[in-house]
Amino acid sequence: MLGESGHYGGRLVISERTEPKTLNPLTALDGTSRDIIGLISADLIHINRSSLGTEAALAKSWEMSPDGRRYTLRLRRGVRFSDGHPFDADDVVFTFEAYLDERLHSPQRELLIISGKPLRVQKLDAYTVRFELPQPYAAAERLFDSIAILPCRLLKPLYKEGKLADAWGLNTPPEQIAGLGPFRVKEYVSGQRIVLESNPYYWKIDQHGNRLPYLREIVCLLISNPDAETMRFEAGETDVISRLSAAGYSTLEKYENARGFRLYDIGPGLEYDFLFFNVNDLVSRPLGSITYKQTWFRQLAFRRAISMAIDREAIVRLVYQGRARAMWSHVTPGNKLWVNQEIPTGLHDATGARGILRNAGFFWRSDGRLIDPARKPVEFSILHNAGNVQQMQMATMIQADLKEIGIEAHAVPLEFRSMLDRIFKTYEYEAAIMALADGDADPNVEMNVWVSDGGTHVWDLTPKRKLEPWQEEVDRLMNEQLVTLDYPSRKRLYDRVQRLIWENLPVICLVGPDILVGAKKRIGNFHPAILRNHTLWNSEQLFLRQIQ
Amino acid sequence: MARYFARRILSSLLLLVSVSILSFVLLEFAPGDFYETLRLNPRVSEATVNALRSQHGVNSSLPVRYFRWVHSVSKGEWGYSLAYDSPAAPILWTRAKNTLLLTGTAMILAWIIAIPFGTWGAARRGKAPDWFVRGTTSILLAIPDLVLALLLVLCAVRSGYFPAGGMVSFDFSEMSLWAKFRDLFRHLFLPCLCLAASSFPVLLSHTRTAVLEVLESPFITAARGYGIPVRRLLFRHALPAAANPLISLFGVSIGVLLSSSVLIEVIFGWPGLGQLLLEAILQRDFFLVIDSAMLATAFLVSGNLIADVLLYACDPRVRAN
């Protein structure tokens, strides 16, 4: 996306809620580190955060072999790292060797393993590399996004000494860190800020041939409290604010004109909140009461009634102040490339929910409590993250909605990691509210969620004895779309997955919150996107209309 | 004297060892670990998460982890931060210095105000100044720290006189020495005021009560009879006699220097130990949590020790015993 021609200079002040923990792209686990690394590094093929499609980055062009297993990438010539050293195919080969090294445990390694086998990279000449995939892979081009190319000259000696994982910590002197991104590290002050300065060797130019980036500096302040972050943006101490809450957005809206900033509601992102029941196989565990309740949770009619009883529009209205979308399927309307528009949207219908339960053999006591066919009152707890205000409010509203159909639901707030411990390790929960999101819109990243033996198949993580036909179909479809290379066929397969999820409700999708951000009006080329980094994805093109 | 302090130091060391063991045992019961959230990333497999756990010894037994930590303390590293992927000591020291700057300044401010006002209130018992002192104390005690901090941040945002958070401006390194001092003062003012306001009522009440008790003693009545001026009577005779409880309280003030500002640091974005500790607890970055607990305990122990030394120096009765 070509932006407006800008002016050189100026300092952009942004904020992050947590401090970056490392500047090493291989070992970075947290979002803030990845955001900062994204500004100081570049990849071979990049996902455009605005169009969601792929675009040339350090690879100026690429070709796929007819069988879809071989990708030949031609690299840009004359590109230099931020320390002035030239970039070539050796850097690419070294980078992928490092990412794939089992000893380094890079979280991005999984991306490069296809059907259990790693992709192979080969240098053809100084500016051409070939990647060989074990099988055709639909999202192969997208694999290269966010794999930061590392300087072989600087890091290979450390790699040989087995010290690569410890390289590029926060206290590493800036001159020892080199990347291919629009900025480079200038200063890090523990607990306060990280300052990036423009990379004088950056390879991108604007439409008039001027070298990017326009900005002289980006200062990233650490402001851990969301309210303080909002207030400091309002006070003018920061120029950009990401991940605004609906409440924060409403507060700032009042001062939008007076304080010279503009707020953006760019619609739903990729994240969605959902409710799910514990249907793990608990036979070998002493969790008797949950095992009994699983007879309800495993019934489609029960899940359907719960889904129908939940007033999603009220959640949108009251929890998100209208800045979210009610969801009936797991792909948000923000994911325009993959959302199945044919999925019917439902309505809150307590009477309909009662009808479904009645047909499934449930009945009501005189005091209105729902009783199961074995004459036990229907009651369960809903686990949610105590640190997430929206989820807390959602749980309370769901509790009230379920009361309408005679179900006693108890909202149980739990500290986030304790909640994850119950969901992933001990399975001591009945139902839970969670949110899932990922850095890409492609269905491939959700393989672990929807395939029955996936590690993020949160509602049922135990080994399965027998799959239901729809689960088998989801497994087959997800594996098929993985190797189907043309978009329309993949879309058909994934549309079917969405329909199966909607019909069988392994999870009950609730809402997809909007991406809310704010920025000073004087920032040019500011086009927030639904993919992370929402605000600075085109940092090289941002400029200040009035230089400080 | 030397034997007494040697015994105190030895018992302090034993206390520190006990706290370290207790911290390890208690944290063992905390559900979840640092790598748990990685499971939420659909791109990261369970195998990778488990490999990371093994690599950093998260799965090792409690004694193994404890002795590894002791070994690392002996090397001056104080354990390993999983989040920062680096030894904990440098991370802790930088933050601890910032916390001490904030809490130390707030403590000095609170004492400087509390002592004259407490003495003044006691000297004018039942009169307007006393009512003023007691009223102020009650109001400050009634306002929760959180509310006061948020109000101050809001004032800063609306007025623009003070920065709404942080420790220094981002162009601090480019400033002249005087500008640096002013910048630091402007950032320090509100969180310091907030901290001082929360400890001030307690100090003031103690000072007032202690001085009041002394003012009723016969030697003060005798001194009054000799015609000693009121100010001299209060500050040269009454206040030193009332020093014992205040010295003990001073010891406590030193003891909580590292642990009293967690909330204020988070709200004002002060880059101290409080923010680091909160983040470490939420992330289960256990060594940072244990180190913070150890530092806080060390300060508490030192605070008590300092109070004992001061009591020994000031009170002949303690020396006699």
C-alpha cells in the first residue's frame, strides 16, 4: 500500500503495557517483544496487515514449482543490515537453520514443520534461495511472515558456541544488534522505555524514491496500567494508543476534537470470546461431579439450548458498548477472506431454548429450576479470567440469561494462569469463557484448535477413543485445506468447517470485539489494521505533519 | 554489645534462609507456570512448551530448584528470570534503586511533616491546631491509596502541570543537569505525595500520642515551672523523651521501603520493583518473585536492626539492660 509522501524527522511516542523481554526473534515469546522486533527486523515475504494478502519484502519475487513443494525466492540486491553490512542468501540459510534447531526451542519452529517434517532451505546463489516443503502447503508464502532474517556474520559465531538463545537481550549494546527493519535500537532504560531510531540503511523507498522511514525516532514507553495508558494518551504524552477498551474509547471520545487526536473503530479483529464445556475424558480422574455433568455437556441439544439462551446482542451493547459483533461461528466478520457469510445468525430465544431442552427430556420444577431426566437439578460453574473485566461481565450476563431457562450457573473468576492450569492440566472445571486470537487470518493457524488431537482443542484435550462423524469430517477438511493450493477450493472446505462448528457447537461463540485505537491527527499515513501490530504495521511510512 | 549484635545478625540470616525456603514451598502450590500461556497460541505445540519447561528446569523437583537458586545467589546472579531470559540480579537492582528513590523521598517527606505537626497537635491538645491535625489525619486515613493516586493522575492529566506517569521524560539524557533535576522532581512529586500522604497519618498519630504522654510527665511540669520557653520545651526536652516509639516506627518505615509502593508504582508507571513484582507474580516468573520477597525481608530485618542501634544509642535504659 503506497502512502502519502511524508516529511523526514520527528519522534513518535507509543506505549506498551508490558516491557519487551528480549530482542532476540528466535526466543521472543511475548507480544511486546514481538512488536518491537517487528520494527527492527524484516521478513522475506510479508503479510500486508491491511489487505491480509502476501507481498514481496526481502524476497523481491518468488516462484512455486508445479507440484507446490518447491519455492524459489529471489532476494533484493544492495540491501544492508542496520549496521551497514550487506544482506545475502547466507543470512537466509542461517536464519532458517537457527529457527529449525531443536535445541533453541524457538516458538516459531512449529510453523516451519509441515506434517512432522521440517522445510529445507538451500542457497542457489548469493541472491537466490530455494525452500523445499515435505508436501504441498496451502499457506506456504505466509510461513515467511514474521520470520525475522538474522545477520549470519554477527550471530553465527554465537550459534556455534551454543549461545545464540542468550544473544540480543535487553542489555545488549545497541551496536551489537542488527536488523533489516525500518528502525534500530538506540536506547533501553529498564522499566521505562525503549527508543528506536531510523535505520539509515533501510531498503524501502516511497513513490518518489525517497528512502524510508520518515520518522527519526520511535519511543516506546512502558505503561502497565490500562487506565493510566488512556489518561497519558489524553494528556498528550503519547501519540498512539492501541488496544483501547470500549470504556476507554468512550472516555476519550469526549476529548477527541479538543485534544487533537482521532479515535478509530476498525471493526472486529480476529479475536473472539467463546464459552465451552469440559468434555475431556475424565474416567481415570476423581472428578465425579464433573463427569456426571458431562452427560449434559455432551448433548448437542443442551449446548444448542445454552447457545440460544445467551443474549449476545446484550453482551455487545452492555459489555462492549456496541463496539463488538455478536458471533455464531468462530471466524469473525473482520476476517473478510475466510468468513462464511452463509452461516445464519441467531437470536436470543429463551422460549426456543426451553423447547429444545423439553424435547431432550429435561423438565422444570415448580420453582422454575431445570431438572435433568435423572431428576438432578442442572447447575454448573463458568470459569473466567479474573483479570479480564469484559469476561467477568459476560459471565455475569450469561448467568442471568441461563437463570431465565432455569439453569443455575455460577461465575467463577480465577487468576489467568490458574485458570489455564485447570483447562490444560487438571481439567477441574465445568465450563469456561476464553478468547482466542492469532497473528494471521489464514485457517492454517487454527489447525491446533479444530483438529481433534490439536494442542489448543481446549474443550477436549484428552486422547479420544471414538470420534463423532462431524469431528472426523472437521479433521479431514482441515487436513485437506492444508494441502489445497487454490483459494476458492480452500474457501469451500473451510466454509464447511465453519458450518460444522456452527451446527455442532463444540464451543459457543459469543462476540468478536472491535479493534479500537487512537492517534494524534498530525500523524500521516496512519491506517490501523486488524492484524497485530495494529497501529505500527506500516511504521516506515508514518510521518508527523508538524515536526516537533 | 558486640555479642548482642552478632546474635541479631545471625538470627536475621536464619530468618532470610527460612523465608527463602518458605517462598519456594508456597510458590510450589501456585497453579500454572510461566509457559502455560504459550498453550493458547495455536501455532505452538505442546512438545515445544514441554521442551522449554525442561530446558529452564521448570519441571525439576523443589529441592533441585532451591539448590540451583542458592548456587546462583552465591554467584551473584540471584536466579534466572524466565520472562527476561537473563539472570535476575541486574533486573532487580535497577528497579530496586528506582523504588528506593521514590519511597525514600516519600518517607523523608512524611517524617519531616509528621514530627512538627504531631508535636504541635500534642502541645495544643483539644484546641484548633489539634483538631486540624486530627481532622487531616482522619481524612487521609479514610481515602484509599488507590483513589488518591487516581485522583492525582487525573489532576495531572487535566491540569498539565505534572506528568501523568513515568520517572523521567524520554529526552532526559539530552537535558542539562538542572533540567534533569527539575524533570525528575516533576515526575517524582505526585507519586511521592501520594505515598507520603498514606504513611503521614500513622506517623503523625504516633508522634502526637508519644509527645502527649511525655508532656504529662512530672519533669515537663517541672521544666514549665522553671519558665523554659514552649518551643525549647517541646523540641529539646519532650521530643527526645518521646523518641523510643518513634525510633521503632522509623525502623518499620525503613523495613517497608521496598514493599510499600507496589500500587502507587503501577498507577504512576514508576519503573520500580513493585511493577516488576506484580508482573512476575502474574507470569509465574518465580525467581523474580522470590528475590523480591528476599529483598523486602532483608530491608525489614535491616530496619529493625537500625532501630535497635538507634535505641541503644539514644536510650540509656536500653544500654543498661
